[in-house]
Amino acid sequence: MTVKDAIKEVGQAVIKDKVFLTDLDQAIGDGDHGINMARGFESVLPKIAALADDNDVAAALKAVGMGLISSVGGAAGPLYGTAFLRAAGACKGKTAIDAATAKAMLDAAIKGIQDRGKAQQGEKTMLDALIPASDAFADGIKAGKNAVECLGDAVQAAEKGVEYTKKISATKGRASYLGERSIGHQDPGATSSTIMLTALYKYLKQER
Amino acid sequence: MTVKDAIKEVGQAVIKDKVFLTDLDQAIGDGDHGINMARGFESVLPKIAALADDNDVAAALKAVGMGLISSVGGAAGPLYGTAFLRAAGACKGKTAIDAATAKAMLDAAIKGIQDRGKAQQGEKTMLDALIPASDAFADGIKAGKNAVECLGDAVQAAEKGVEYTKKISATKGRASYLGERSIGHQDPGATSSTIMLTALYKYLKQER
Amino acid sequence: MVGIVIVSHSSKIAEGVKEVALQMAKNHPVYTAGGTADGGIGTDPVRIQEAIEAANTGDGVVVLADLGSAVMSVGLAKEMIDPALAKSVKLANAPLVEGAIAATVEASMGSPLAKVLQTAHDARNMDKVE
Amino acid sequence: MVGIVIVSHSSKIAEGVKEVALQMAKNHPVYTAGGTADGGIGTDPVRIQEAIEAANTGDGVVVLADLGSAVMSVGLAKEMIDPALAKSVKLANAPLVEGAIAATVEASMGSPLAKVLQTAHDARNMDKVE
Ligand SMILES: Nc1ncnc2c1ncn2[C@@H]1O[C@H](COP(=O)(O)OP(=O)(O)O)[C@@H](O)[C@H]1O
Ligand SMILES: Nc1ncnc2c1ncn2[C@@H]1O[C@H](COP(=O)(O)OP(=O)(O)O)[C@@H](O)[C@H]1O
Ligand SMILES: [Mg+2]
Ligand SMILES: [Mg+2]
Ligand SMILES: [Mg+2]
Ligand SMILES: [Mg+2]
């Protein structure tokens, strides 16, 4: 179980769903979310592979953030870029992540997305997957679950969040141009967030 | 004395002052007024030369207006274009122009410029040459002068109008971006208007 | 569908706005009249007229323009087209890029002329705060 | 002189705005960051950062951006530059084309940062009525 492998799994999952994410963005945006995210991780993965094998989680996440910032091109670039940088800031010096640290990283990422994009829950963005995920993670901790179990709960909550984005209209990002017409479509960013959480969970569960 | 020759004189005078007008526009605008106006008349003059020699003043002025509209490129295009079209409308069917008709044509042109550009006197535009010119023309008529004499008075008033534009700041057109900083510079459009009136006056005086 | 016409002093601006707007609404009738006929910076009422006629599919046209003299050229272009069409051609009192994108998306949803015009106008209030 | 940076999803828009602005203020430091690094439609915080650094001559920089995600990229770019410079880099809450031209002219007259920013902002109120 290494941070480098974890990032590789996450990146490959995003790249695999490139067309799916692009199709989602086609419906309520400019049709590039999958292209953007795939380009981002295509640029990030070789950089991660080249990192030292010291399992410096913060250094690896910082590399992801910087890589996404300079390659994604769409709103998801500054948003996920900031999220990964902030998550890195919440695990400085760590080579293993416990549940409390993981939760702090997730919340730092969410805070970063909100600082950058000024959105709240319910505006049909990636936050509608990530905030419920964080809440579920917190509940897991309270119930005494370990980090991987908490992440499993978080993934389920994120999936429900994605479903919820179908029911609401967008008030942030390009989909907000469509207003009410965005109802019925799931948010691409909420979907890519869930894809990343899911890939991480699968990797950690199988490695455990 | 023909309308075709009169237009040729006017056009050549503008073309001759291309650099001067451009320099004026360089100081308080985008430095193209002379280029615009010269391009306009370069396109107009061959069309005028090709017209029938029936001295149909309205037809000739209409050709000038349409030609300027499709070739000038700057604000002066729609403004002078409209002015010439409206002047044509005020002399339909005429082959000779008396003072009253000339005044009506000048006023129709001014009205056209105002309909198009929504400017008033005192905003540092071509109107600051043309409106005083019209006023002087009217005074000449009242004093019993003929059309050419009235035009001579109009030219003098237009020249004073150009001087006046140095003292005021622009509130219409590109020079308005400079606000107070436009004071001290004469308006390119007021100058080109005066150049046209002067060329017409010289031609008519010499032909008389 | 309400057609969209983008009028700019620069053909680059006009083409760029079109490409960004079409990203959000593939195949929508968006036409440009950028720069002068000879490729310089300026506006050309004749090309604006042609763009309006091309953008018209019967439901009206919303025109976006950049600077004051472009506005005058639009005014002239409207006087040159068929008066019946001219009635359903509206210049948006809106910022060029922001208004054009919002209006194109609105038009692509099948909204009527007045709604598309309003959406363009509302782009005046778009806030850009880091 | 206050520098001007034009950020757009389209390199055509950014280049076009620059050419129109420079017509009014020859040789003014106007820099662009249009499109993505690979020439596509989007924004690139790294190129925005470079444009800001290039436009800075010591009197600050006013940045104009087109859409929401460009605004986010500007925010990130500001975090990546020298904090001392970042303090004098201001994103205008203004329409891209109209704000950039007004701001460039204002800056070319030697006006200070706050004045240039205000002029860009005032371009929101520019009326376009035939
Ligand atoms: N202000 C915002 N806050 C949070 N997320 C946002 C915001 N704006 C957009 N998003 C997310 O970004 C996703 C779109 O990303 P992408 O297609 O890469 O960007 P763009 O809209 O610039 O093309 C949306 O589905 C949404 O989840
Ligand atoms: N709204 C207006 N009403 C009357 N005249 C105007 C108006 N706007 C500009 N002008 C005139 O046009 C002249 C500039 O013409 P030109 O340089 O060809 O246009 P542009 O400003 O588009 O480059 C100005 O000097 C002024 O006299
Ligand atoms: Mg997108
Ligand atoms: Mg995009
Ligand atoms: Mg000019
Ligand atoms: Mg010009």
C-alpha cells in the first residue's frame, strides 16, 4: 500500500471514464470535463511515478495538485488543484494516514474548493458529492470504524450525492447558464469526485 | 460646376490630409481617422466617376453615403454615411442647389449624425464643426447671401468650431475614454468635416 | 431558434467568442462580423447585415457588439435589411463576451427573442471575484 | 504604468482584445493568457502567472477575465506569484473586452492602480443602444 500506487489507481480510473465524464458535461456544460480530467492525470501520473518511494503523502498530493493546475484547463483544474494542495497541507510529514487525518485531509480539500469556487452544498457541483462523503466519514469515525471502512461509507454517500445532483438546478459553474434546464442531469464534477473516492477505496480495501 | 467634380474635390482633399487626420486621431483615439476616411473616399471616387453626367445630386450623394458605409470601418463610416444619405434625401430630383436647399441638406446631415451617434453639440465631435456651420449658413441666408457666400460663412464657423474642440473634453466616441485628458487636442471628425466643407467651398467659388 | 450575431472591431475577438459560445451549444446559429472587409480593425455594416441575415431562422436575432462605433454600424445594418426582419433583430445592451455566451446558451434552449435578449442583458451583472 | 493582463478561454479573444486595446495606447504593457497550454479552449494558471509577471513594471497589474473558471485560475495564479507582487495584482470585476480597453487607456495615462481598476469596473455601465 503506497501513496504512489493509490494515486495511479485514482488517475487511471478517471482516465478510463473520460468519455463518460465528457458526455455528462456535454449535456449541461461545454463537454470537456472528461477530456480535462484525463489530460490532467495523463500529465500527473508520470510525475508521480518519478517520485521517491518514501511514501511522503503530502509531497505526492502536492505533485498531483500542481500537475492538475497546470494541465486541466477547465474549472476542475483550479478546484481539484487547490483541493489536492490543501489535502497535502493537512498531512505534512505523514507516511501513513489514520482515519482522523484522512478526515482532516478531506475537509481541507473541501475548504479549498469552497475558497476557490465560492460554492455551497446544493449548487450542483463536486461539493454535492464531497460534503456528504465527509459527513459520512465523520459518522464512521464516531462509530469507531477504521479509515478504510469510513471511506467505504464516504463513497456510498458520494454516490447518493451524485444522484441528488440530478434533482437540483445548477447555480454555480457553466451549468448555471442552463438554470432549471440542468435538472435531470448529474453533475460531471460530483461524478469525477466519486470516481476518485471509489478508486481510492477499492485500492485500499484490496491492499489491506 | 458638377456634383461629380464637387465630390471629387472633397474626396481628394480628405485623401490629401490622411496623415494629418490620422495624427489627430492618434492623440485622442485609435489613430485611424485619416486612414478610414481616405479608404472611404478611395472607394467612393471611382463609383462617382462612373455615374451618369446628369448632375443628379441626390443620386451622387447616395453613392457617397453607401460607399463610405461599406468602406470606412470606424465610427466616421456610419456617421458620415448616414449624413450623406440624409443630405441626398433632402435634395431629391435636384440638379442645382440653392441656399435654402443647401441649408436643408446640411441640417438633414446633422440630424442623421445625431440620430446615429446620439451626440449633442459640445461633446467634441464632428457636430462641433457642423452645427456652427449650419448656424452661420442660416445667418447668411437671413442676410440675403447666396449659397456659396453662405457656405463661406459656414466654413469660417466650422473652423472656429474645430478650435473650440481643443478647449473641451470628449464625452462621445473613443476620445471620451481620455476624459479631461482629451482637452488641448482638436477633434479629428470636426477637422475632417471642416476639410470637406472647405474643399466644397473652394470648388464652388472658383467655378462660379 | 433565436440566432446570435457577434460584432467586434477584431475578427479574432468575434471568432473567439463564437468558438467559446458554440462549446456550450453545438451547432447553434452563431454568426460573426468581426473587423473590416479588408481584414483590419473596425466594423463593417454590410458584413453585419449579412451575418444577421445568415443567423435568422425565423425566430429573430440577438446582436452583441463591442464598442460604440460597432453599435452605430449595427444601427445602420438594421436599416439596410428587410424591415420585417429588422423588427425582430435586437441589439443587446450587454457586454460582448459574457452576453454572447449567456445568450447563445439561452437561445439554444429554444427560448423566445425577449428571453434571450434579457439573458444577454443580465450578463451585465455577472460578478468576477476571486 | 499599471500593466494589463487579459485572461480568456480563447487565445483568439485574448489576442483580439490586446490588439484593439493597443490601438488606443501604443506600446502599453498588455499581456495575454488565452486558452490552454496546448492551444485548446480553457485557462492556464501558469500562463496567467507568467503574463502577470511580464505586465508588472512596478505599479501593479489589473487583470481582466472572461468566465467563472478564468476567475478561479486568476485566483490560483495570484497565490503562485511573489506575495509582494500579488498584493498589487487586482482582478477587475468587469466585462472582458469593454473593461480591458477602458483600463488600458486609463493605465496609459499614468493613472494609479485603484483608478485603473475603477475605470475597468465602470465599463459595466457602458450602454449600447442604437
Ligand atoms: N464554483 C464551483 N465550485 C465547485 N465546483 C464547481 C464550480 N464551478 C464548476 N464546478 C465543478 O466543475 C465541473 C466542471 O468542470 P470542467 O468541465 O472541467 O470545467 P469547465 O466548466 O470550466 O469546462 C462541474 O461539473 C462542477 O462540479
Ligand atoms: N457618437 C458620435 N457622434 C458624432 N461624432 C462622433 C461620435 N463618435 C465619434 N464621432 C466622431 O468620429 C471621429 C472618429 O472617427 P474614426 O476615427 O473614423 O472612428 P473610430 O473612433 O471608430 O476609430 C471623432 O473624431 C468624432 O468626431
Ligand atoms: Mg466543462
Ligand atoms: Mg471548459
Ligand atoms: Mg479612430
Ligand atoms: Mg477605429
